[in-house]
Amino acid sequence: MKNKVRSYAFWSVIVLIGILLFMVLFPTNYDVPEYKARAGTRYWSLSTGSKIGYTLISGVDRSKPYPVIFLQGGPGGPIYDRNIRLLAPLAAEGFDVYLYDQIGCGSSERLENIGDYTVERHRRDLEEIVRTTGAGKVILIGQSWGAMLACAFIAENPEMVEKVIFTGPGPVLPWRTELEDIKPPDSLHLKKPRYTNKQGREKVYNLRARVVEALARAFNLKLASDREMDNFATLLNHEMGKSTVCNPEDPAIVSDAEGGSGYYAMVKTVQSFDNATDIRSKLKACRIPALVLRGQCDGKAWGYTTEYLRLFTDHKLVIVSDAGHSIGIEQPAVYINTIMDFLLFP
């Protein structure tokens, strides 16, 4: 009898191990749209080694001397059609508008060495992009992580930026978690979002994805292909995107998942936040005019926004009612009109 019990226990363990190995090692399919580069996509081959896909909305008569460069959130977030539609009015006012997929996502190249996805790599790519425009100076619009990237760029290249717009800004690096304890003034009437990133992650993450992330973080190892994990990131970003709006139950607000997310660019760039150089002393000396837009339901800590107001002394803060972290989704008219006023009327 004892032998039978031992045999049963042994084979149960073997089966369990087999199931776990299958779950970890066998590729997973995700029901998301495959990414296709949009018609008219152009490419830069930069001296950094990055091949970058981008869209240019040419300004009418190109009457404005400084082009606008949009920095998408993420990291690993591609340019969506809605970003292009939202910023198109700037081109009607004479601004050339560049929207590019940062390295590792969208129509841009994936890196074989995932350890190269760092804040510093993104900053150097942006430096080369600005030089490639030939304009001398640019206007930056940074959304969430894009605001963090804009800060990293400005710290080293203040002379190359005419104005900057931060929308739903993420924390200035290195991350100062004590800023999360700062409470917003009651007069701002800020609200917490109904949905959180944590809820989105818990809904989507599986055992294989967790092992893939652990190996990527610890050893710069790709257990799964870019294609598989980019599809996973598309699903993940769709679920976490519900935290970026005030009303995630509204189907007119939360659209279907869109392809193009870059998984390894997301994981490794975020990991590099821990090693980022403190740029605060350089930003304190900056006199670049800054517009800070924050949604009323933005889930980012208010303390992170206060750092932008403290570092960029020539600033204007606008709280957008009935909007979350992604202001342009729920309040597109307020978003673009506020930016236009800032750029056109000093």
C-alpha cells in the first residue's frame, strides 16, 4: 500500500512539473490585432544604431520655425492613429509635427540585446532625431513616460528646446517615492481613477509572462520572442489603459486593443529608472517655458507633478476636468486648444 502511495505521489509531482514546464516554455497566443505599419511611415537610421519609424504631419506653409516632436508614453507605447488626429491641428497652424515610435515598439526596430533599452538610449535617440530635423530647436510634447524622457533630454540639451508641454507627467528621475505622500490642495478637486494599473496587470499576467519578465530583468534573456511578448504587451496596455480615463466603462472612451506595444522596451527601460542620473540640479537652471497638463482623475501621485512646477519655474499648470491620465482621449478639444494657446500666444 505504501509503495502505491509513493508511486502515486511521485507521478503526481512529475505531472505537475510537466504542466508547469508546459505553461512556462510553450509559446502563448494572445487574441490581439497584429501590428501593421501605417501607410506613409518614414524611417530614420540613427547613428545610435536605432532604426526609427515615424510619421510627419507637414505644417501648412511651414510658417513656424520650430517643429513639434511628440513623445509617447509607455515605455514601449507606439504612436496610435488617435495621436496623429489629435495633433493634426498644430500642422494647420504651420508647425511640422513629428510622431515617432521609440526604439523597440511600433514600426521601429527591436534590439537583440534587450539590456540596451535604457533611458540613456532613448535620450540619445532623441538627440539624433532633433539634429536630423535641422531646425536647431524643437517643441516637445511629452505624455507620461514621454515627459520623463523630455526632462532627461532637456537636462543635457536645454538650448535645443524652445518650449515644452508635459501631459500627465511621470516622475522626474531618479524616482523619489516620498513625493507620493504629498497631498493635492482640496481646491483642485482631484479624483482617484476607478481602475488601477495593478488591476490590469493582475487580469493579464500569467505564469509564462512572469518568468519571461524575471529572466529579462535578471539576465537580459529573451525566453519568448518579440512577437509573442509584444502581443502580450498590447493586451496588457489595453487593460492598464482603463486606468488612464475617468470612465473606463464607457465603450466610446475605451477603444479596442491596438497593436504595436513593445514588451522588452517597456520592461528594461523601466528597470533602467533605478540607475538614472539625477538631473534635478540641471533642470533647476532651466528657463524653458513649460505647460503642465494634468487630468482631474489622473492616478499619478500629485507630488510628481509638484516637482515639475518647482523645477520649471516659467510654467503654466492646467487641471483638465473630467479627464484622466490620457487627457486627449476624454477631452481632446481642451487638450489641443490649451496646447495651441500656449504655443501661439506667449
